[in-house]
Amino acid sequence: MIMRLLLVLCGLFYTSTAFPQFNFGLFGAIQDEFFRLDISNSPTTLDRETRLTVFEHTRIRSLAYVPTECRYYGIASHTEDPVLFWLDPDGNYAVVNQFTLDGVALPLVESMAWNELTGQLYVAVSRNGGVDRRDFYSETLVTVDLTTAECTLVGIVDEGDMDAMEFNRDKLIFVNTDGEETFIGQIPISPSSSGLLASEALLRVNRSITIIDMAGTGEQHQIFCTTGRQIYRLNLASDQPVLSSVGATLRAG
């Protein structure tokens, strides 16, 4: 079985849903199964937490933890009628709705990230036709309503695609794998961001490192990334960002 792991940073332990006290840890999803990760081991071990039976045989494309809701939110079936869903620490889950923009269903939704400064969940989408029209590019940044999955336009990224993304305070860190390289860039984001979103290149690596999801760590300037089989740490603390491997091939614990 080929495992493709997606990452999310979340509260691992809590005393109650009314008074959460979080310890941070990495969680991930492989198809319809949800895992807790231990990256101190090599290979990285996965402890199964729950299975989302509503998404059996359906790929979960991206995950983000929303602390104001004490829930994880994710994208399912990202290339065919993409939907927003949530999962809470007790294992409860539900489908919110299909992603829409101006009342029109979106054909492709690839990545998402929570911004604690604006209090919004940001999502990368395509408005140009989706996979059926051979459009594999999520060039448009939107915010999404957590109760309806209706999106609000933010802007168009100049790099043309956002395969994975995470926030480093007010900077959106994103990945675009195209041609012979994987491009990692950043875009300043504020409540007034709109129009063409100009990015700054942070790092370019060989296409063999194809990042499919990212997760923050609770610490500024540090983001975890996954290629689906391997976990990397992106260190943004210096003028020259560093991407380094932190785990060998994954295995179930």
C-alpha cells in the first residue's frame, strides 16, 4: 500500500471542550484514516486515532486546525465536487458543504491554512475549470465560511499555483511544484489583501521533493512539510531558509 500522508498541527490533549488545555502535536490523514505522529522515531510512527467512514476510499487533500472551533477542517474529494468537512478531538465529524464562490461550485480545491491574526481559514482553489478541463492549478486564494463552505475572494497569486500552504504569522508560506523544481514562496497577508498577490521566493529545491501538505508547529519560523512518504522541517529563522529531513519512510505503529 502506498501511503500519502497529510499533516495538521492540533491540540493533542484537552480537559474538556469548554476549557481546552492543549499540548501541541502533529496529526495526519491517509485516505479516510486519521493518525497521531511521533517524529522522534525513525521511521516516523503513526498511531491510528479514528476512521472517517463517510470518506471511505476518498482522498483527504488538506487539513487545518481551527482553535476557535476546537476542530480540524479538511478538504475531501478535491478534484471532483470538493467538500469541506470537520472533525473534533472526540472523533465526531460532519460534512459542511461543497465549496462555492459567488454561489458557483468550485471544481478544484487543493490546500488550506488557518491564520490566527485575521481569524480566517484560507483556501487555494481553481476558478478556471478544474481537472475535467485539464486545469490542475489552484491560483486563487479565498477565505471560507466554516458553516456553509461559501468562499470569499482574496486574490490571485502571481506564481499561479498553491499545492500546499501554512502561515508564519502574517506571511502565507506556499509551495508550487512545476517543471523541474519545487518553489517555496511567501506572500504578506492582511485583512485588506486583494487583487494580484505578489510572492517572494524563499527556496527552490529539486522536484523530487514534491510537498503535498504543510503544518505549523506553534513556533514562529518553523513549519513541517510532507511529500506523502517523508517528513521535512522548513526553518525560516534566517535569511536563507533551510529544508531538512526529520523522518524516514513512514510506518504504522
